Amino acid sequence: MTDTPPAVLAERRGHILILTINRPEARNAVNAAVHAGLGEGLEQAEADPDIRAVIVTGAGDQAFCAGADLKALSRGERLEPEDKAQRAWGFAGFVQHPIGKPIIAAVNGFALGGGTELALASDIVIAADHAQFGLPEVKRGIIAAAGGAFRIVQQLPRKIAMQLLLTAEPISAQRALDLGLANEVVPLDKLMDTALDFAERIAVNAPLAVQASKRIAMGIAEGQIASDAEFWEANKRETRVVFTSEDSREGPRAFAEKRQPVWQAR
């Protein structure tokens, strides 16, 4: 019997912590183990004064993160840990877990749904040239409830953001770069070197000043972004309705069964 590999790998490179979602067989989709692993990695980074930047990436060369593990969801599995404090970190232990240390997303493949929401919650995005970004949730009877529905309109031109939200169609890495969703697009074999270069350019600066600058820019106080509170409250209201609907069960089921969903609008 073999041990199950960790869902998130943590590696130190000097002052940089690299967190790798390690579920390539599931396109690095988020389950409870990923949630706990990423969240604990951010906690480690924030608590360790020697860590000055964090890189988040995915294992393999196909997917950064395919979002929520819909197959696990269709089996009735939880996508978050039982621990209440860990659940408070939001989807993937990440999207409601702001820290003072800068976070770089090294997007090594497609970032769909929650994958794009991880990118939106990061400070800098470096993408491989074959990567894609998108919020396909409405194709599955659910919504971009991990911050995507409001962060996308904060970070992109509104009409483009609404197109992404409502058509559920992805965009290329180059398009993401043109729109300002990515900082740089590089060939896959240059991705980690480029992300590490960005992290090292941050790490040479005074760490307390860097962290204070990020907290001011993002409005982080006591581990929260106060300006996001009303958006998360609206998110909670809408999620209660959508995620208890028949359509929200049909979407993941149809996905797991590899068929077109039959919507009931109820």
C-alpha cells in the first residue's frame, strides 16, 4: 500500500516559499486537502520572517487549477476542511486569506473557475503561453462564488469582465496579458524562472516596508480586507439560493457523466 502524496507541496528557495497544488491527475482541482495545504502554507509564510514572497503554482504542464473538484462534489464530498478556522480562509484556503507577504501565481496551464479566482486573489500573475483563464461556473449551474464575481469586475474593464462571467468562455494568456490580468506571459519552460525572478526582485527590498505597502494597497487589517465585506455578504446571499437549486446539482452531475446539463431554472 502506497502513501497518498501531499495535495500541496511546500518548498523553500531562500526567502521564497513555493506552494504547488499537487493533484495533476485531477487537473489540480481543489478538494479539502488542497484547501488545508494552501491555507497552512500561507499561514507559514506570514508567520516566518525569513519568507518574503510566495509563489503558487500547479503540478504538471496542463493545469494550474481547474477550480473546485466537481467530481468530488458530485460524490457528496466536502471541498473544505471540518476545522472552522480553516474554513474561514475561503475557497482553497486562499481567497479570503490575505497576508502581508506578496503572492505570485505561476500559472502553468489552464486556470478555470477557482483557478482564475486564485489568480485574482494573487498580487502578481506570470502565465505560461498556453495557459487560459475563465469563469465557467454558469455552465455548471453554479456561480463564481470564490471572489470571482466581484474581483473580475474590479480588475478588468467592466464589459470584458461581464463577458467572461456571463458567457463562461475562457481567454488566452496573451489576452489576459493585454487586459492586465497577467503581468507577463512566457514559454512554459521559462515560467518558474520568471516567477522566481519576480519573487527575488521583491525579496531584496526591505521586508517590513514591502508588507506594509501591500497591506495599505489592499486595505488589509487584522487578516481581512474590509472593503470586501459587503461583496462577500452579497456573495453569501446569492450562493445560498444558487447552490441549493436543482440546477446546481445537475451541473456537476452532468459534468461527471460527460453530458450536456438539462436546466430547470429552479
